[in-house]
Amino acid sequence: AQSVSQHNHHVILSEAASLELGCNYSYGGTVNLFWYVQYPGQHLQLLLKYFSGDPLVKGIKGFEAEFIKSKFSFNLRKPSVQWSDTAEYFCAVGVTGGGNKLTFGTGTQLKVEL
Amino acid sequence: NAGVTQTPKFQVLKTGQSMTLQCAQDMNHEYMSWYRQDPGMGLRLIHYSVGAGITDQGEVPNGYNVSRSTTEDFPLRLLSAAPSQTSVYFCASSTRGVIYTFGSGTRLTVV
């Protein structure tokens, strides 16, 4: 079975700072990779996804993520965060043909201060 | 287009009571799933379905039942509520290959 590790549980940044959230997974086969965001009191929304092809994927709101197969990593980045990016971020892994089951990391709580 | 609709939004149960969390989607998605979200633990899969009449267990299925009689509906039943089932429950639906849409969640408290 696959597993997902998110190393940063709480991150506090000032506006305009750069963001990188780590995500590592363990699975020997082909995976689909996702980042979801959950704003306070809301449901999860898809930020970006990787299935195949260019390992650098761009998502909504200026977020991007890079898939590094050799490191089993899929880190999320944003060059300049805004106060409105305050939210919880979840990395998730899905296995092709696995019934669409997603395995989520434990999440990273991001707080952006003015 | 409503997407994924969950009811109720909030619920308080007494230990031992049973209840059904409702989930409906109007996107004709084949796949539906139930997750629970607990602080520091991310989302964990309870049950999932790959189509009407087909369900299977996820990571934490104990104490929960599901059925999928139609493509649209995927109710989650708590058989005998326990305080350990206090959580936020999310239903999600997807086309083949990826989960696109989550419901707004049900916050359940078991006292």
C-alpha cells in the first residue's frame, strides 16, 4: 500500500515570502499525485495534479509542484504567498487502477501573516 | 450544477445511536468515496464505490456501512455511534482516474 509523508505540519510566513511544502510518497508503481487546499471552514479543492509528462505542473492561484521520481517527491511551491493563502494543504497519492482510492498526507497548516 | 451534496452539515449523536449521512452527486461520476478527517491525521478512506452496486472497504471501515443502489447516491451508515467516530466526514466523487469534487462535509459529534 502507498503512504504519503508531509514533513511540515505548521508553517508561518510573511506575505510575499516564498513557499515550499514537502511531500514524499512510498509506492513502487505508477502513481497520480495531487495537492489539495482546504480554506478555513471549507471543503477540499484541487490545487494541481500530476499524471504523466512534464514533471513541473502548474495549478491554480500561482501554485506549482515538481515531481521528482528518483526522490519520490512532489513538493508544492509558490514564489510569493498572500494572506489569502492561509489554509491547510494536503498532498495525496492515487494508484492507477486502484479504484480511485487516494491516500492523503497528514496536511500542512499554512498561516500567512500581513 | 450542484456537484456533491452532503447532508446534514452538523449532527450530534448519543453513543449507541445510529444515523445515515447522505451524499448525492449530479455529475454522473462512477466513483464515490467517504473520508473522515481528524486533526493531525489527514483524510482517511472509509468506504468507496466504483459504480452502482459495487462497494469496498477503505482504510478505516469498522463501524460504518455503505450501499450504492444508484449512481447518484452513496449514503454512509453509522451502526452504533461511538465517541471515536467524532470527526468531519467528506464525500467525494470522481470520473475515472482522479477525484475532482468533494462535498462540503458533515461535522459529527458523538457524546
